[in-house]
Amino acid sequence: MIRWIRRLGALLALCTAALALGPAGSAAAHPLGNFTVNHYDGLRLHADRVELLAVVDHAEIPTLQQPRLDTDSDGAISAGEAGRRAGMECAEVAAGVVVTVDGSPLAWSVQGAELTLPPGEAGLATTRVECRLTAPAALAEPATVVITDGYLADRIGWREITAVGDGVRLTGSEIPVASVSQELRSYPGDLLTDPLDVRTATLQVQPGTGGGGSGPTAAVSTVGRWFGQLDAWFTRLVGQDDLTAEVGVLAVLLAVVLGASHAMLPGHGKTVIAAYLTGRRGTRRDALLVGATVTATHTASVLGLGLVISVSATLAPEGVLSGLGVLSGLLVAGIGAKLLASACRAWRAGSTVESPRILVAVGHGRDHEHGHGHGHGHGHGHGHWHGHARFGRGALVGLGVAGGLVPSPTALLVLLGAIGLGRTWFGVGLVLGYGLGMAATLTAAGLLLLGLRDRLDRVQLSDRLRRRAARLAAATPVLTALLVFVVGLGLAVRGLTGL
Amino acid sequence: MASTAHLDTAPSRPGRLLLVAALAVLLLVSVIAAGLDDSNRETPAGTPQPVPDRLAATIAQAQERLRRVPGDAGTWAALGSAYVVQARVSGNPAYYAQAQGALDRSTQLQPTGNAAAAVGLGALANARHDFAVARGYAEQALAGNPASMEANGVLADAATQLGDTTTATAAVQRMLELRPGVAAFTRASYELELHGRVDEARVALERALGAATSRDELAFCQYYLGELAWGGGGVEQARAHYERGLAAAPGDPALLHGRAKVLAAAGRVDEAITAYDRLTQRVPLPQYLLEYGELLESAGRLPDALSQYRLLGEQQRLHAAQGSADDVTAALLAADHGDPAEAVRLAEAEWSRRQSIFSAEALAWALHAAGRDAEALPLIEQAGALGRRDATVDYRRGMILARLGPARTGEAIAALDEALATNPHFSPLHASIARRTLETLRGAG
């Protein structure tokens, strides 16, 4: 999940860095720019030969940069002048576009060469050259065909390759059958697609009929696909144009579920809270308190960071997240250190009064014999502990804060998405739901542990075991405090190294 | 009692142990999870290594996200801004049209308070040399968020070109305070250079280089370090910077231009001509075409030079038809290789739009070409008023003074000497004119 926020961070950081670089050069208003040289190679594979329609489209400036077409300077371009230039250029294309069949290059012969001057901007002409090339090739047997267009390779422009089989079958080809630019006549203006720059293609030829190739494929990043799907599901829900009440409720419920599952992942001091509740003899109220604190902190933290990010695009959330991670870790470690100190004090005090403890513990058994309630006995058994344990409520809140301080990337993303769509309040609701989900998991885990502990306490002990158990019980707070401290340090270090 | 107790305790011991074991497992899991997360972190986010194609990756991510969430105005704005940079880095102007489309989409989705789109549109306007419009967008973005790094960047670039140095300096200062990185240091360096504080400019660029994390940033910093060295006549240092930049970004047009300039300065004229030819075939920017023509002219290939000047003229006409006029280059071309009256007309049009040191210099040179040197002198002095050390400005001042009679000959000689001392290779054509003029002036004096 952290990946997505990193991506978001990288995106924001990049557009900052990028914009920062400032202007150079001037932007032209022509669809592909008036100095591009654009290439299209349409392959047609037959059992006995390969045909290639190669189209080269020179925009206005390259047209001006070429040697003059009007060689006899009579003010008009004759068919002969155009034909000679087309022949020259097609000979160069034939040399520049290399097609190999199983590694051996084909020898092109030029069947047709045509030059036209479609009008461009400002009364200037562009140049369109169409070359029909053919070469014999043995494609009746399975073969590998590779095309590489090296003609005017350093020019900037659109580069497109298509391939069809005529009497042969093309398999495993990533190259489309049809030209998306209608052979350089109309360049698609899809804002989400980079200008095409395909210079080479590999085709597997099989005997038989049936065209090959595939539709135009978009380059899709493989990073974080699993998360992308979950995110897509959720964000699509949030981004729907017609957001009905049902969908809204569903989205909030989904947010609760996502929050609950997020809290199940390790880290963020959740283990610490559970361990603390166990070691410090927490009550059900304590468990609920932790849950409430986590929800409040997490919601405030996501809203705060979301607000800052949406107001200032210069902020990289990564840094803030790392900072919060360190803060959360230090908070936990600090609480751990404090607990450790008090636990050690209590333990030392405990060793000196070992005999009374045993007596009390024995009394515990007797109470049970007389049908007294367990809770009471438990109270006695650890009576001198409770006096110290009560200070722990502040520490509990602290742990809850630490647990909710680092915003979940999903929640942040959903909030930013909702703000972007002008549905800020809906986003706030989702974040609240997310925090509630997290809190539910943490509280449930705490209650589960309390229940487990109570069940253990209900079990009767032999005197010998009871003595050992009492020593163990006396040591438990020290161990858990140590655990809290170590995990806190671990969280802080992780936050630091992540910077 | 004992027997019951004994029986009942049987599960308790493993129970307690279970609890301790569970705690140990929890601890272990957290530690392992932390470790796993750490190892994950090192691979994608290791900062010191230059990232080769972060821009392309960002664009792909934004595109992918917008296919899923087409209504996300913020990502449309980010994509548009990334396209503006891609147009510059790749030299492919098709990305400018993409940028315009993406930024328009963002504005449609969120017409008010869309600072990110305003910043992108401002950067695009700067790229199109439409500096007044760029400034408007920057101010619009800054009204919403005065601490925006990118908006201050757009404002600094536009204000510098518009001749408003106070605003430019303030914007750069804010950038340095907000985040002292590549963006702030490179701009600060340019500000310092324009004020003649070359050493400080170099320090700023070296700090920018230190802060650069991607290949395009490295190339960008090396290019400006090269330009700074070139401006001071340090041909060998400039060459080293350009080559280092090209090692990071092999096809970068600006760095290839640097390489071609260095070849010409080193006297390797044929190689320089080949380099300029390939560069202008690929990216025929007006400045490159003009320099190429002058290189050809200085090498005695006047017909070839004239065809470059003609091409440049057609290109100016094309740009004017598209509404993006670069009158400074057009005026300089007309002044040196065409019609002086036309040069004055173009330069005056530019001067009426923005009174920057660049338009002052162009107008002065056009007036000089038209024989109006007395009017040219205050303008060329204004062009150098900030204190920048620029061989071309000194050369032009010297040439203007040389025409103002014997009383100014001493000053003319000083200015031309200064030009050649600053950068003896400032132009293959004009450096030799400067030397010839100096001989004549000294001969007369």
C-alpha cells in the first residue's frame, strides 16, 4: 500500500522538479509539430514474398530543408521532378528499413514510388512519400520475421508499424493489423497516449491462413497491480458520475472493511497495543479507549495531510509520512521506556514481598473454594499491581495516537480523489469509516486478548505452579514494557531509513 | 483439592506459554515485516542513484490512473505539466499539444481554484514564449497558494523574460526558501549570471548538480554549467560539462548544440558544420539555424548560409501564422542578414510588448543596422545595465560606439577588447568582425 503513496509522492515531486526546469525552445501549434519526420511501415507477408508500404511524412520545416524539388526553376514541380525525388527517397527507405527472415536480410526492390505535397500551415507544403517495396521470402515454413526501421532514425516524429498475413498466419505478434493514423493521414489526439514510437517488431510466421497481430496496445505499468485493482474498485466507486445514496453507503461500508483489514497488517504499533493491554492488565474500557483514540488520530491525521497536500502541490507526502512514522515510533518507544522503568521498580518491590504474594495467591484458591467470583480473586492476586497500572491510561492514549498517526495511503488517496471530484465531505466520511474499521479491528483484538487472559486466570493453579505463575506474572509487565520499547525503536528506525 | 487443581492446571501451563509464545511471534512478525518493508523500500526509492526515465514512468502512471479515474482534475494537471517537460526533454513538440489538451481537461473539470492547472498552463505559455500570459497564470496560482514552488518558478521565468527583474529575484528567493533544490538553484544561478555575479552563479549550479537525482536533471545542470563556462571563454571546461551532460542524456538537443559550438571554437570547422547540420535537421530551432548559417558564412560557404537564413525566415513566418512570434531572433536575423528597416520594425514591436534586457539588445542592434547608432547607444547600455558579462552585448556596444565618431573610439576599443577577453569564440562570424574593427580603430587612432 505504501507503494501507491510513493507513486503519488513521486508524481508530485516530479511535476515540481519538471516544471522547475523551465522553458527552452518554442512550442509549435501543429498536430505533430512542424519539424517532425513521420514514418509508417505496413508489412504484408505472403508465403513467397514480403510486401512493404513505407510512408514518410515530412512536415513543413523538413520539407524546406530538403534540396529544392523545382530543379529546373520554372516555378512548378513537374511529375518528372516529383518522381525523381520519390525514387531517390524510396531507394534510401529500402536501404534503411531492414527485414530479416530467420536472421537473413531481404533484398528489396522498389515497385512504386510516389511523392505528393499536401498543403501545411502558413501556405507552406509538407511532403508525403509512399514507397511500395517487395522482396522474395520463403515463408511457407514457420519462420521469425524481424523488421527494423532505421531510416532517418535521429529525426523526431511518429513511428508506426503494422503487419498482416496473406496466406500465412502471424502468431505472438504485438504489432497491430491496422494503422491508427490511417497511414499518417490523421494522427490520433488521445491525450492519454504518447506519440507512437515503434521502430522494430518481431513476428512469428506459421503456415495457414488467418491474419496476425493485435489491436493497438497501450503500455500499462505492471507496478502494484494487485493494489491497483483494489484501488481501482474503490476509486471508481468514489469517482462515479451518478453517485447514488446506495453507492455512497456501499463505499462507506467498503471503507470500514478496508480500514479493518489495514489494521490487521503488522506494523503501526498495533502489536504493541495488544501486548500492552495484556501485560498491563487492561480492561474492556481500555480496549475501547485505544480504538477511539486510533480512529480520532487517524482521521485527523489523514484530513490534515490531505488538506496540506491539496493546498500545496509542492509537498511530497513521502517525507511527511516518514516523519510521522518516526514520531509514532518515538512516541511508542518513549511510552515503552516509561513502562519499563515503572515495571522494573514494581518488580523489585515485588521480589521483596514475595511471601505475602504467595499468601495472597493461596488465598485466591481458597476464595474460589468458597464460591467467590473470579474477578474479585484476580483483584486480590494483583492488588499491588493495580496501584501502578492505573497511570497507564495516559500511556494507552499515547499508544492509540501512535497507532493512528501514520495515515493509511488508501485513505489519503480516496480523500484526495474525493477532493479532486469536488466531493470533499464524502471523502471525509470515507476516511472516518476507514478509521472506524481500523479501530474495530484493534478493539476486537484487544477484547480477544482480554478474554483469553481472563480464561487463563479462571483456571485453577496448583500451589507450585501458582508460585511460578506469580513470578511469571510479575515478570510479564517488564517483558511487555521491553517489547513496547523495542518495537517503538524499530518503528522509529524504519521511519528514518524510509526517508 | 490438589488433584482437581492439578488436573485444572494442566492446560494452564501450556496456556501461559502459548501467551508468551504468541507475544514472541508477534514481535518476530513485526520485526520481519519491518525488515521486509525496508528491503522493499531500498529498490524503488533509493534516492542517490539517478533515475533514468522517471518522467516517462510518471507519465505512464498518470495516464494509467486517468484511464481508471477520468474525472481527476489534479492528475490531469500533473500529466499536462509532465507533457510540457517531455516536450522539452524529447524535443518532440507533439507533447505540447498533448499538454494543452490535458491542462484544458483539468480546467474543465475544476474551473475555479485549480492552481495545478494554472501552473501547467503557465509553464506551457513560457515554452511558447508567451511570457505575459505565463505571468498571469503564475499569479493566478500564487493567489491560491503563495508557497507554491512551481508557480514561483513559472513567475521567475516569465518575469526575467519580461524585464521585471525585481519580481524575478523575489520569486527565486522564495523558491530558495521553500525548497533549495535543482529548480531553485538553477534559477538563482541564472539571476546571478544576469547580474554579473558569475562565481556565485557557478556555486549555485554546483549545488543544483549536487541536488540532481534524475538523468534529465543532471543533464540540465551540466548544460548550464557548460553555458556558464562558455560565456566566460572557458571552452575546455564547457566541453567537459556538455560531454558529461550527454553521457547522462545522449540525445539532448541543447547539449548537442553545446558540443557543436565547442567544435567550432576549437577550429574543427568541418566537424562543427556536420554537428550543426544534424542538430538543425533534428531540432531546427531559430537560434540553432542562425548560428549554423553564421558558421557556414564564416567558413566561406555563403550560398549554404543563405539557404539557412531563408529557412529561418520561412520558419518565422510559420510561427507568426501560428501566433507564437519570436521577434527577437527575427529582428537579429533581419539586422545582420536582411532588411534593417524590417529589423527595426520587429524589434520595436518586441520592445513595445516587453522592456527586457533581451528586447533592448535586439532593438539596439536593429537601430545600429539601420544606421541609427545614437538612438541605439542608450538601449545597448540598458541591455548591460544589470552588470552581466556577455561578450555579445559588449561586442554590439563596441560596434555602436565605433560609429559614433572619434570621440568615442577609445570606448569602442575598450568594449570590443572586453568582448574578446570575455569570450573570444562568442560567434564565428562576429568575433572576426570584432577583430577587424579593432585593427581599423587602432590604425585610425
